[in-house]
Amino acid sequence: MRQSGRNGRTVSLPSGEQVPALGLGSWHMGDDPARRSEEIATLRLALDLGVTLIDTAEMYGEGAAEELIGEALGDRRDEAFLVSKVYPHNASRDGVPAACERSLRRLRTDRLDLYLLHWPGGVPLEETVEAFEALRRAGKIRHWGVSNFDLAEMEALWAVPGGEAAATDQILYNLARRGPEWDLLPGLARRRVPAMAYSPLEQTRLLRKPALMDFASRHGMTPAQAALAWLLARKDVISIPKTASRERLRENVAALELALSDEQLAELDRLFPPPTRPSPLAML
Ligand SMILES: NC(=O)c1ccc[n+]([C@@H]2O[C@H](COP(=O)([O-])OP(=O)(O)OC[C@H]3O[C@@H](n4cnc5c(N)ncnc54)[C@H](OP(=O)(O)O)[C@@H]3O)[C@@H](O)[C@H]2O)c1
């Protein structure tokens, strides 16, 4: 499929559809008019480079990021795999379709490829799942999933009628946030549900960690490339680093060419150890 992207690295959704393992985030895009033209150029370059999975949310700039993406994609919408998210307070039987219509209008499209519940909220999951499934039947969304769900919350979701159709759980996961490896990632893997790793660069804080800077310089890569190559080496994980710069996008995409060796992965395990006990799922 075109949505697999030209970069070749893909992850399977539970339906069997392949999506790019490296996508593009959009939080804070559309906030600053002075950055707008570079943001649009970066989104279009992303399509050229095969980074066709684009993540957004109604929350980002209260619609401003979706509007920017709609403008940037223009007549190239079919090249993209568009992910958006509904606020938990909109996740009701009537709220989901209304929020979806607003997102579709801002994104200038007739369908979302993946629609996520942004974080667990007060609306019963049965109702949200019912609303997602109705949108799917109507062709307004192709897949749905959740975000910021821990394993207990995923189990509650899988227990409601239709809940096992969830296509992903988008979570905070990076070298400095390995907690999900304790039970959430194995739990998702048992159901063949890929994780989507947000803030893969820890919003740049990871890039300033001396251990990662040192690792990267010794192995001839940048800290961002090391952080992304580590995530790309993990099975069934989709990463969505955000950048609004063409130069940094090219840098990030080059991480796809960096297959970390077993020795390099072992070194990263020493520098950023995997969890040894359960911890609550963190959220940014
Ligand atoms: N589901 C959720 O609750 C949730 C929460 C947070 C994020 N997200 C999604 O995940 C996406 C990614 O997470 P994030 O934006 O929080 O953080 P991130 O991707 O870890 O980091 C983004 C920051 O890193 C910078 N950056 C990108 N590439 C770089 C590079 N090669 N070198 C140096 N700096 C670089 C960006 O600046 P420039 O743009 O200037 O390059 C931006 O400031 C979001 O945009 C959003 O789509 C979802």
C-alpha cells in the first residue's frame, strides 16, 4: 500500500495492514505563524521521504495543528496515514461523531485512518467503542485505538463488546521511559497490538543526556538518531517524533538506515536499563 511509505520499515496493525514504523508528530505545529511555512514544507517533505503516518489531535492548538496538516497535505491526502485523537470529554455516543466531523473538516478529508481516545476519561468505554465502531461502519474512520492506557485499562477495554478491535495504544515510550516494557508491551504483543511511542525524544530532554550524547558520538550518529534507532529496533513499535524542520526531519529519517548491533543495544541497556519492577504509566 502507498501508506507503507517508501522508507520500507513497517509495523503490522492487527488487521494486517502495514504502516510506517517512523511517523511524524504534530504537537505545537500551527502555534506560531512565523514557523508556518517551514512546518508546511516539513510535512510535505515527510510525504516525499515516506514518513506518511502523521499524528495529530483535536487538542493540539485546539484544532490549529489539524488545520495546518489539512493545508499542507492539500491534494496529497491519499499519500498519508492520518491519525487523530478525540478528547475524553468528547468520547460519548454523540460527542465522538461530532468531534470526528470537526477533525475531518479541519484536515480537509472525508476519513481518518486511525482515531484514538486521547486518554482514559469518564465516559464508559462501551459507549466510546460503540461510537468508534459506528464511525468505522460509516467509513469516517478506518481504524480506532486508544492512548495513555495502562495494561489494566487495556484489559478493561478488551472486555467490552467490540473492544478487541483496538488497533494501537499510543504511549510515552523512549530510552528514558522504559516502564511499559514491564507488562504493557508484553500484554499488547500477546494481542498483536502495536504500541505507538510518543515523545520518542522526550521532547528533546533525552538528547541532552550525557550518556546518550557520548554513545551517539562514539558510534557516528546524532543523539536523536540513536534514540530513534533504538525504538526502530523494537518489534511492533511505531515512533512519531515531531519536528517542524526539514533539516531535523532528514536527520531523523536517516535513523532508518541505522540498524543497531547487538553490542550497541546491550550498551544502551546498560546506560538506560530496562525496568526491574512495575511502575505507573507516565503521561506527558
Ligand atoms: N497521546 C499523547 O498523549 C501524546 C503526548 C505527547 C505527544 N504525542 C504525539 O507524539 C508526538 C511526538 O512527541 P513530542 O512532540 O511530545 O516530543 P518529541 O517528538 O520527543 O520531541 C519533539 C521536540 O524535539 C525536537 N526535535 C525533533 N527532532 C530533533 C532532532 N533531530 N534534533 C533536535 N531536536 C529535535 C522538536 O523541535 P523542532 O520541531 O524544532 O525540530 C521538538 O521540540 C507529538 O508531536 C504528538 O503528535 C502524543
